[in-house]
Amino acid sequence: MTVEASRVTTQATNIPAPADDSVVRHDWSVAEIEALFALPFNDLLFRAQQVHRQHFDPNAVQVSTLLSIKTGACPEDCKYCPQSGHYNTGLGKEKLMEIEKVVEQARAAKDAGASRFCMGAAWKSPRERDLEVVTEMVRQVKSLGLETCMTLGMVDTDQARKLADAGLDYYNHNLDTSPEYYGEIITTRSYSERLDTLASVREAGMKVCSGGILGMGETTTDRAGLLRQLANLEPQPESVPINMLVKVAGTPLENVDDLDPIEFIRAIAVARIMMPKSHVRLSAGREQMDDSTQALAFLAGANSIFYGERLLTTGNPQANRDRELFERLGLHPETRQEVASDEVREAALKAAMEEQARANVEGSLFYDATREATPASSEGQVRERKPCGLVV
Ligand code: SF4
């Protein structure tokens, strides 16, 4: 049966009853996942929403802020990425940011209501002297009461342990796509090296953030293959970014065909069903989506969003748009309930969030960059930094 033909009716697929969806499985086959993709759209979203409500507040969305702490000139050749040194995208090379500047931006993000601060560096892997600096960043950002996340390229067990010892909560390393399609996108780093990094992160006791990018010319089978890799990890990643490719001029994928937004929503819903307890993050490409597509993504089970440094740029229309969308959809930011070791601070943050929600204070959730210039913008204007591959 073709994928199209099997969409005719739910009975045409051999999918377990929705009640089984509450079980976290690590034995998914590509055929099973393709059958999920082939469900009638309403059936798929209904099942995803059922799973979502078993494990999460359906109206809570986790909000993270992202800062690129080292931009450009990356030796890897990821075909989607403007930071790769292999392509001429006009993106300048920047050295590692100073710790104080990172902490200042983390403080601004916290004031804006972010619960997690993510820092990305365009490296193949961190060098020893870089690691000393970034571990100090982790300590200082953590001391503000924020969860911390980093994406620094490949890390071995020893490097992962140093990051964990500094207090890093999450490490991001995406699988990007299926093992079968991977060679079309990246040649300088192998799929198994990516899996090794995820294993090192787990071994060090950190939480895993790992997902992929859709719209790179891959097939539905490749999307199923990516989700299979992620869901069959034991344990599954706590955070799963599902990104829509942002086509950047100068990269090899700048002219790839657009992905149908409905297919993107299907992938979110399938990810939700397969990884019922993970946060599924709507990440890169969100700015290009209209409000209806974003609303469908939340309905399909996305419950995390990312802010890049656009949050800190003048005018910040994206923040206003997001605040309005949250209000229109009745969404609220998730608090740090999962951080048991920080109960006092969490309680204070939760109380502050609830107070903000009651008061409906404009600008309380999302940072208003027009209020005052941050140190990063004091040179005139904030340059738009690109996080690693735009897609953590
Ligand atoms: S996605 Fe990350 S690793 Fe790949 S080229 Fe971009 S910065 Fe480098």
C-alpha cells in the first residue's frame, strides 16, 4: 500500500490503539512511523493531542533564549548552515564572547521570563582552553537561577563530564536527518560521531536536546528515519527541536523546494506520539510560519519555543507577535517545575509568572529591547548572531 492510499482511513493502517500511545517505546520501526505519517490529518492530531494531555499541561509552553557565543568560520560543511566556513554567506567570524557579556544577556533573558538560557558555539568540538571559559559561563549563568544549555559541537566523555560538573543541565547536538539522507547534508562529521556525543552527554548525567531539520529535500521516509533514531534512544531526549529549514543565500540548500507546512505539522504530531514525555520544540523557521501554522504546531504537541538574539534587537517585532499569539491561544510559559534542586527559586519564579499572567503586563514575558540598550547593543546595534546551524 502506498503512503497516499493508506491515508484513506485509519483502519487501513495497523497502528496500535491510542491508549498504547502513553507507553514510551524504543523499538519503533520505520514502517510503523510511516503509517503514523499517513494517518488522516485529523486522526493524527487527535492522537497527538491525547498523548500530549497525558503528560503535559496542554496550554504551557517552555520558553528558552538562545545566544550565539561564538559565531562563524565553522570547519564543518552542514549544507544548511550560514556559519560553515565552506560557504560564502557574508557572515563574519567572531571570537568567543566574554563571560561578562554572556552573563548580562542571560540576566536580560531571565528578566524577560525565559527559564532556560542556551549558548551555542560554531565549533567542530571545544578545545581545552575554550572549555575552561565555557564552564565558567555555565557556573555564572546557572547562579542567576536559569537552566543552562550548550551546543558546542562534538564532545567526548571527559569534556561532557567537565560541563556537567560545572552545572550544565542540557547539551544540544542534533542528528539533523535520517542516517540514509545524512551524507547528502554533511560530510565532515559522521552520524555515528553524533550518536557518540549524545552517549557521552548521557554518561555525564546531563539532559539531551536533540532533533533535526525538515525541508532539506528529504523524503517522508527520511523524516520517519530521523524520528526513529531519536525515539529509540534510551532514554529518549528530554528536548526535541523540530526545525523548518531556513534557506540562507550562499548555502547549498538556498534553492531547495519549500516543505508543505502540513507535512511539517505531521512531523510534530508524530514526534509527540513517539516521544510522549519529551518537550518538542518549535525552533528555527518559526518566524517564517504564519500564526495558523504555529497554532497547529502547538495543537500537534509542540510545547517549547526558542528565542534567538532577535529578542535583544531593536524593535523586536517577533516578541510582540509571540506575546499576542500566546494571548490569542491562551498559552502561558512553563515554569521550572522539573528543577527539584532549586525549589525556592522556582517557587518565586512561578509566583512571579502567575502574577504577570494575572496582570497581563505588556512586556513582562517577552523582553522589550526598546526599553534600553544592552551592553551588546551599545556599539550601535546588535548584530544578528546565528546559533549553531540556526537549529538548536
Ligand atoms: S550547524 Fe553547527 S557544526 Fe554545522 S556548520 Fe553550522 S555551526 Fe558548524
